[in-house]
Amino acid sequence: MFLLLVLLTRLGELHADLGPPNTFLQTTVPEKFSSFDTKGNPENNIAYIITIKGKPYFVHLTKQLFLYSVSVVYFYDNDDIQHSQPLLAQVDCSYHGYVAGFPHSLVSLHTCSGLRGTLQLKNISYGIEPMEAVSGFVHMIYEEKYDIVVPLLGETKTYSYNNMYYHIRKSSERTEFLKLYPQYLEIYIVVDKILFDYMGSDVKAVTRKVIQIIGFVNTMFSQLKLTVVISSIEIWSNKNKISTTGNPNNILSRFLEWKYKHIFRPHQVAYLFAFKKHPSFLGATFPGKICNKNFAVGVALYPEGLSLESYTTSIVQLLGFNLGLSYDDPDTCYCSGDVCTMSPKAVQSGGVKEFSTCSLDDFKYLASQAGFECLQKILPEMPVYKEAQRKVCGNGKLEHGEECDCGIIENCTHKDCCDARICLMKKGKQCGSGECCTLDCKLKPIGIQCRKSLDECDFPEYCNGVSSHCVPDTYARDGQSCDSGDAYCFGGQCRIHNKQCKDLIGGASRGGPFACYDEVNTRGDRYGNCGRDFCSNPNLLCGKLVCAWPHKTLISRANLSVIYTHVQDEICVSTFRLNENLPKNSWTTYENPEDRDDTFVQDGTVCGPEMYCVKFVCVKVQYQITDEECNSTYCNSHGVCNNLNHCQCEKGFDPPTCLQKKGEFGSIDDGHKAPSDLCQKKAAVTARYPPV
């Protein structure tokens, strides 16, 4: 009886905590389990078994980072005095991932004080919430409902969303050669008083819900490699600062004026989350104006009874319009799911939603254009909070708050320079630890090598005379030829087919011929696959590593299962790395290309004429290289481009453009040049290739 009362109570709380009175299914106790990911990187990966309708779902999650170290939530007391609290406590709470065995599934969970969030399968979505009044890790599972049918957008005399006139890419402009790179968008979020009350009038709970929503937004935007970063949250907990009467377009105009006068923290776009019981439409924004600070705002209304999933989808669509995307044309746009993200039906639909081919093409095009500079390529303040909080004096790594770290006291190589107990430099010393610090505590002079080249695709680095530590690693840009033109550089290594086989199984093994790959990688089992399934014909050489084995003896390697296949006159060998975290009857291996082990072909391995493998796919090398920033002509044919898109010059040629000069070599990044000498040269590089 008590449990029934608790269930009824929680259903009422769900209604007040964003969401309709959803269809209750069951209670469940999620179980944590160990996977390959969680053991390899437990700081950022977790996994749960969540049982729904008697069936266990294996949920694999990766931590999301979208909060600054200085992000805060502002709120107001009864006297309308503003207060603030840091959001650091929420940093490790947001995760996203997938359900094993359900292709294209999406999961977004907030994990602090129980699990809160959504599991999206093909065409159904489940919500999960903790039952805090019940002892143990008991949660409630419910099926999301979509009874509220309200259009997302209205029309004004200025623009029509339905006519999509702001869809600026011309159909003749090709985008298949454009790549998506990680980008970041800072958002300032305001929650109006009515929504604050509707969500329970609790600052902590409302803040958590907003972070949960943005976590879900980022899960959906991950397909575009776009992360929405919370600059700060402002909750109008006492009274609204503007009137929220009228339709969203009216509210948008008032919010824009208020934002211009009152928001001073850095942000690219500001959004008002507001409650309206029965709105005529859900939101308003200025399409294509994300980088125009005079129009980078949006309003997202929450009507009574709307699900959290639907509200999140409406925000994703509004941000999509901000970016310059448009509604999908059902005749020309498609995605793998039943409903695409930018479809008008998406807000009222459950299950997985993906961006369509049209949205992907449009975003690639938009991201390549001038005027999109507000989307940051690098977010320097994106924190590694836990590492900063858990600095360890004595681990040999220079971390936040340390002046030096020479290892544990017994093994400290710079005892005269660094106080190894507290990782602070001793008085009067130039340096305390590092490759460029001498044992008598002086900085090594410019040009002393501090890191050797490990590969023909890797470059040596030198002390720069300023830092006690070696400069960042430099290596040949991906796609640079190596091994006398028979292979390509990738990630600082020459990806030689034969060498991969020798490293894996030894002996006189070599890379298998195409016939071996054709036989093995079309199977779709654990010995032959492209990660999750069999390899399609163009990608046969990019799945499992298949080697030719010339010996009569069998291969014996620890934790390696080997299968032999006779093809034509070759003995073809394919392997499987034994892993206790994978079920014994596992048909496939890794769904995420980043998780591959050494039994797979390495990225950058040749798979055809001027083609190499990237994440199980055989691609044209020329389309993976950005020649605009660095090329052979700019390096005057006497250098190659490095991973920072600067020239690595041959001996006798001077960076940055590799002009002939006796005794010169290297790049402006490898540390061998005096900083004062580099300022002028880096300015020349910037002038030639201004930042985008």
C-alpha cells in the first residue's frame, strides 16, 4: 500500500516536474555493470542494466562536458535581490550514450541523486525518474506520451518558417567534401517565474532540470558535432523581468530588448524558457542570426502537459533555425529513423530522431562560411574539473595549482629545485621539474632536443628557453605520404599494412591480399566485421585486420583468438581480442570506432588508390585534407604540413614558408626558435591565413 501511494505521489511530481501524466509501466532498480569502456576510462564512462517490461537493456554512457568552471545560476529572493551559486556540483552529472543491440538508439541521463532522463529506441521513448521516498535505488519507468499538439512556430510579416526563404544554400553547391569539426555554442538561459513555479518552485530542482534539458539537447546535436555550453542560468524566482503575455513573437521582442540591457556574461545566444498553459505556438527566434549579437535570442514556451522529450526537441529545432537550418522537405530529405529532427512532426513523435541529409548538408555548408565565427572551434575553458580538483602532488604531472611536480620524494630528479611534498618551486630557482629544466634548476637553452621523433611521421621537439616543459607534440598532418609513398601518415604514425600484422601476430606475417579481406570481412562475425556488422564492398579493407601467415606452426598469443581461412594460395588469419566484458556469444565487437583494439585495421591504412581508412570507411585522402591553411606551394615544396597546419621544413630551409637559409629546419611549433623571432613569423602566417 505504501509503494502504491509513493507511485501516485511520484506521478504527480512528474507532472509538476515537466511532463504529462505519463503511462506508468513499472518500478526498476538499475544495476551498474563493468564494460570495456568503464574499465578503460572509469572517469568518463559508466554502464547500467535497466529492466523494462521484464527485458534487460544494457545502457552504455559517456560523460558530457558543457559547463564552464565559472558557470553559475542566478536567482532572486522575496525582496528581488539577486543571488548566485556555482554549478560545479553538476559537472559530473550528465551522460549520453546508447542501448546495446539497438542501432541508432539514444540515451540522455542526469545521474546525480538517481537517474533522470530518456531512453530513445526506434519509435518509442521511455522516461526514468528516481523514487526518492523509497529506500534503495528504486526508479520509475514510464512511456512518454505525445497528446499535446501545438505547432512550434508561427509566422510574421517579416518571415515565414514554412516558406523557408532563409534556407541559403543553393542546391548546386556540393557539401559531400566538407567535414564536420567539433564546435561549441555558449547559451545563457533564463527561466521565467511561471515555469519556475510549475516545476516546483525549488531553485536546485529547476537548475537540475535545465541542465538535464541541455544534456538532452547535446545528445541530439552530437550528430552535428555541436556542443551547447551553458554560460549561466538565470531563474526569475521572484517575479518576471518582462511581460510574458502575448504570442512568442511578442515575447521575443521584449526579451531581446531586456537581454541587450541586462545580460553581460559571455554568450553567443540567450534563450527564455517560459510557461504558457495553452499557447498558439511553442517558440520564436530569428532564423540564421546565431552570430548576430543583436538578434541571437530565442523563446521556448512550455505548455501544460508537454513531455520533456518534446520540449527538448522544440529547443533543438529552434536552435537549428538560429543556425540557419530549415524544416525538412519530405520529398528530398531523409534519415534512418521514422521522423527526422527538423521535421514539423518531430515534437509530437517518440523514439530516435536524427538530422536528415538536408540538415547535415546545410550545416556543413553554413559552418564553412564566413560569418559563422561565433561557433568556437576550440573551447579553451572547457574544464577537466575532476582532474583539477583531484590534483596529485607526486605523480610527475604538472597540474592546476602546482609550480612543479618531480614525482614522489624518493625518485624526485630535481630535489634542489622543487619541494616535492607540496609541488612548489624552491626560492630563487628558475624551474622545478620538466624535460627542459636542468638538475641545477635552470632552464635549458633554446634548441636542446626534449622529445625524439618516434616515426617518420613524427617530428622532434626542442626546449624553447621559456618553459621548463617540452612544447606540444608535432607530427605530419594526416594524409601525408610515407614509407616511400606506399602508405600514409595518420595520428603521427606511418600506417603500414605489413607492420600492423607483424606487431599483432609476429613472424613473417604480412598484410593479407584483397581476396582474404573479401572472404573474412563479409562474414559479419567477431572475426570479420566493420565494427557492428559485415563490411560493405567499398570498405572491406577497413574492418578486421586480415594477415597472410606463411608458417606451418599455429599462432600463440595471450588473450588472442585466431581463425585460419584458406583462400586461393594464402592462409588468411583474422583474430579476436578476448575480453571478459563481451558476452561469449557476442556476434560483433565494437559499435564505436574509437573503441577498436589492435585486431582492426588502423585509421590511415591504404584501402585503394589515394584512399585510406577512417572509422571503418574507405575515403578519398584529398577530401580529408584542408589545403587552404597549409599546402606544398605555401611550403615552397621544401616542407610538409604538420598537425597544426604549419610547414615542417627540410634542413636548410627556414620556417614558416621554408625559404632557403643555411642551418634552418623544422617548424614554428617545435620550440627550436626564440619566441621573439617567432612573433614576427607567426604574424606572417596569421596574415596569410586569418582565423575563421
